[in-house]
Amino acid sequence: MNSLNINNIFRKLKDNKTIVQNTGYLSIIEIVRLAMPFIALPYIIRTVGAENYGLAVFAQTIISYFTIFINFGLDISAVKNISINRNDIAELNKIVSSVLLIKLVLFTISFLLLLIGLWIIPFLKIHRLLFLFAFLTCFSELLFPTWFYQGIEKMKYLTLIKTTSILFYTISVFLFIHKPEHYTRIVLLQSLGNLFAGVMSFYLLLRIEKVQLIKSSYKYIKQTFTDSIPFFFSRLSAVLNSAMAKTISGIFFSMQAVAAFDLAQKIATVALVPMQMLNQAIYPHIAKTLNKEFVAKFLKINIFISLLTAIIVYLSAPLAIKFFANGQMPEAITLTRILALWVFVGGITTYIGAPVLVSFGFSKPFNRSVLLSTIILFINYVILYIGNIFTIYNFAFALILSEIAILMYRCYFCWHYKIFIYNGRL
């Protein structure tokens, strides 16, 4: 590489300084969020056992449906609105106030539904303390304004707060979990860490960013809610896609199967973090500039990184499972290797989704693609059940097929709307 090319690279990095910085901040948050608990994971599995760990994971999986309901797609629709109106403080006040009010109402509904479930469902009643501890993290979802800071492209404060909360969880695991019956503390400590992050970030929103909570009109609140509905269904589908295997494994198989699938999925998800964070960081930039040349160039980078990451996941699976599970879940090795293909496809679909299709105003294909994948996933599960081939390995293959469906659908619309333009050519 000659000096001219090097100078061009540094000049581009300087021109896109905000993107580079926010990519770094977002990556730190997600890597710490996913990687730091891995430090404690071998200790947790060895102390409470795979079965109890799977029970804790199952509770968190069920509560994840509530968190999606509380967010209701606002974490996507609000980012674009915040980005467009970042210099209009009056409009920012209206957006933030409306989003928080909607989320508060949804949080209240969710809590009432949980209480009803704890009262009438025997399994939930037996483990009611576990599910109540897990639900505490929903309050953090109400307060934690990642969507606001992502929209104004300022992630510095949230990086510090989120990192601190995760460090709290990781350290406290070693201090307070010492025997199998302490598995409920896994969920409690994680929820308390999230709650701390939510309270602190909400405080900074009011004090540092000077956002004021105002009374918005019913019409404005209704419009904010309506705009988020398509994104809610796409996010719900995404959560169903990732959580369905663990949910069904907990119902039909055992909590150890839940633990094995969760561990493999955690490894695959961590591998996706750098790509996801880069995609999130460039989302506001693409939404603001609509530069098709930039979009096309970044697609090539995204494909290369996705492929390299998938290869690393496949090759490192045996060593990773041996380290984290201490030989308790050998089935997780095969699961991780299967999900390496999911990593490759997922890295590309994430980029083509919100950063590209939504930024260019094509939110319907974006949302429909996720809904389509969920329908395909349900069909796959029905086929597996009827064919009596219900296994956790086939669950992983079903997840990959649904992700491929998203990719094909989104690629078609990118071609149809002529989004990927490079040197003036499609």
C-alpha cells in the first residue's frame, strides 16, 4: 500500500470522526456487556450446575418478550427522529417525553400481565421469585435512553455507565453466588446492574443534555406510537427468532438443553458485536447523508468481516465450550459450529436492515423481512414436530434458514430500489 492510499484512509477516518468514535463507544458497551459475563460463566456453571443455570436463562428468555413489548420499536423509530431533530431542543423534549410516557404505560401493562401469570401458571408460581427478579430489568429498559444518545451520536456517557454496571454484575457473582440454590441471584444481580445503568443514564439525560419532560399532545403521542408499530413487530420477530429455541427447549426438553443452546448462542452473538455496533454507528450517518456510494463500499467491508468472523467461530468452538462449560455441555460444540453460518448471514442482514433500508425510507421491506423469517421459522418448527425430529441441532438449522430468508428478501428490495450504487453503477 503506497503513501497516497494511507493518506486517503486517514483522511476518510478524520472526515468520519463521529462515526469512528461512536462505533468505538458502541462496541465497548456491547463487548463488555457480552464478554464480561463470560468471565464469570465458568464459575456460575460449575457452582450452580447446568440445570439451574438453564432455569435462570429460561426466566430471562421469558422476560425478554416483555422488554420488547415495553420498547415497542421505539428504539428504532426514535433514533431517526432524534437524529433529524438533534438541533431542535423543543422537538427533542417532545420526542423524549412521548417515548417515555408510552414506555411507562407499556411497562405497567407488562407488570400486570406478569402478576397474572405468576398467579395462574403453576411453573411460574413455583419460581415466582426468579421471574420477579428477572422482571426488574424491564424497569431499566424504561429508563435507559440508548435511542436518544444514538440519535445525537453521543455514546461516551452511556459507555462508562453500562461498563460500570456490567463490572458490578461480574464482580458480585463471585461475591454472592456460592452454591446451587443461589441460581436466583444470577438474575437478581444482572437486573440490579441494569437498573443502576438505567437510573444513571436517565439522570444524565435530564442534567447533562438538558432534556425537559413536557406534556405532549395526545395527537403527537399517538403519532409516535403509530410510527413505532411496524418496528415493534420486526423487533418481536427478531426476539422470537433468537429466543424460540430456548423457550421450546425449556418446555419440551430440559433446562440443560436451554443452557447449551444459550451458551452457543452467546458465543455467536458476541462474535457479531463488532459488526452490529459498526452498523448502529453508521445508521445516523446514512440516514442523514443518503450516500449510495458510501453504502455500497461499506457492504463489501461488511461481507468480508462477516465471513472472517464466522470462520473464527467455527474453528474455536471446541476450545470455547471446554473453557466455559467445563465439559458439562458437549452438545454446545456442535451448536456453536452450526451457528457460525448464522453469524455470517446475520452480519450482512443487520447492515442491509435499519442502516440501509430504513435510512432510505423503505421501512416496510425491512419490517416485513423479519416477519417473513419468523413465519418461516414457525413453519420449520411445525415440520420438525410433525416429522418427529425435534432436536436442538435442528433448531439451530431452522434459525439459519430464517436468517437466510431475511437476507434474500432485503437484497431483492435493495436491488429493486437501486440502493447499492458504486461508481455510478448498480
